[in-house]
Amino acid sequence: MTIATAHARPNIALIKYWGKRDEVLMLPQTGSLSMTLDILPTTTTVELTPAHEVDTFILGGTTASQVETERVTRFLDLVRELAGSTTRATVRSRNEAPTAAGMASSAAGFAALAAAASAAYGLELDSRALSRLARRGSGSAARSVIDGFAVWHAGVDDETSFAEAVEAPPMRLVSVAVNAPRKKVSSRDAMRHTALTSPFHSAWVDSTARDLEEMQAACRAQDFTRIGELTESNALRMHAVTQSAQPAIRYLLPESIAVFNAVQELRDGGLEAYATADAGPHVFVLSQPEDASAVSDALASLGEVRIAGPGLGVRIEGQGTS
Ligand code: DP6
């Protein structure tokens, strides 16, 4: 194949990944667990261009910056190494998620790029190999390869650090996009800075490993209440550890805290909902399917709301010879 297109969707971690133990292989310090969403897809086409001397990256219809293109080239180099190729490529990518605003677009982006590039270069990778490859682009992308709910095993090396599906009860995530500016610190830089400067980082790593075990047990038991409690407390601990770095990194804005408070009030009023947030100000609220509309209505005055269900992992949508 010389051209292939893939679709992938963002995922939101219910147990977060925040810290690497190997920055080259992108091995995390702990495992994590996520829901792949059925909204905000990224579509990426990779076309081999034997006549070109460099890779080209077109993002949302315009040529990407040098920094973004270099990140894509470094990723394509991994694919070329696996495929024994030196051919350059043109990558065209479109995503519906607000880029770099904490809506997990890098996860969908690298999952789609891993699938499209490996197909274009003629590799036949199974889900585990694809998850390992996507991980090299962005850690959380390892999980967007998988349908529905995924656990990303921390592993001990490249082979053992991959995501796979886990059973979980039916759930929805209501995304609440607050009116806020583009984030200033990337997850990658922020997690490195946190690990280096927060006196609480090792406690975060230890407690997250325990949270993940409990979360997997709660998923097996279909215990929505426990899943929700773990989701919210793990997220708040991640934000606590970023704020304990020196200098502090704060992703949650007053608008985000207002959503967490409103979710607490919903619970006090008997509507079960639990909040989480990634490296940005937007909040995602976990509920049971039958409560999602009520949760969404209750939070609509605090941001732009959307209800997401569990979505498909990465899919190849077309391939051929150009
Ligand atoms: C807060 O996967 O974006 O969303 O591996 O450096 O590319 P890199 O980081 P990235 O970090 C995601 C952090 C998070 C939590 C999570 O998704 O688990």
C-alpha cells in the first residue's frame, strides 16, 4: 500500500497517566484506564511520496509548524524502521477536537497516524503492536487504539507496555468545554516538571497504582459508584500534584472548579455524577446512560456540553496504491 486513511477518537482517562519512567520508549510510571469517546474524531491520511526529500504534514488544511512536522517525522522514522523503508510521506490530518486545549486530540492524532502510516508502509500490525506504536507518539494514544474501555499496562519494556480492552458497565461522559484560553504547558513538559519538582510525586505514583487495581475490580463488579469515586479522586490528585510542582502548574480555572462544585451538588441532590479533567480547563462528567441528559442539562450554563458514549478504537477507512 502507498496510501492509507485512518479514523481515531479521543479518550479520557478515568485513572490518569502522569509521569514517564522512560521518555524515549514512552513507558509510563503507572498504568491507566480510559474510555474512548464516540465524538471528535481525527482523520489522517498517509501517502508515500518517493520523490520528496522531506515529510510534509498538513494539519486542518494548512502546512503544520516546523515543530509539529518534526514530531511527525520522528514518529514516521519509527514506522520506516519497522518497514525497512526510507521513503518520505505526506500526512494530512483533520481533527474536530480543539487542539491543545485538553480535549485529548494528541491521543486520537497519534492513534490515527500509527494506523494510517503502518498501513501505508505495508506493515500488518495487530492491536497490541499498534497500541505500542501509537504510544511512541503520545502515551495516551496507546489507549485510543482500543474500542470502549481500555487499560494501558505500564509494563516493564517496549513489548509489555500496551493497551487492551476491559469490560466496564455502560457509562457516558458529558464534556463541559469551559470558555477558556489555549493551555500554555504541554502534558509532556508538565509531567516531567512535576516528577522533577513535586515532593508529592512518588505518593501520586503509588496511589495511582492502587487506584488502577481498585478501578479494574470496580469495572469487573460493574460498580458504577466506585468507578465514579475513583475517577474523581484520581483526577483531583493529578491536579493536586501538578499544583505542588515548583513553580506550580494549574490547569483548572475558576470555570472548571465551578463544574466540579456543580457535580458535587448534583450528587448531594441524588443524581450520580463524577468529574474529571485532563491537562486543560475542560471537565468531563461521568454518569450512567440514563442520567446523561439530566447531567448535561444541569451543567449547560457552565460551558458547552456534549454527551459522549464509548467509541470505536482506531480503524483503517481506506487504503490503496496512489
Ligand atoms: C492528563 O499522552 O498527552 O491526559 O505521552 O507526553 O504525549 P505524552 O502525554 P499525553 O498525556 C496525557 C495526560 C493526561 C492523562 C491521561 O490521558 O492519562
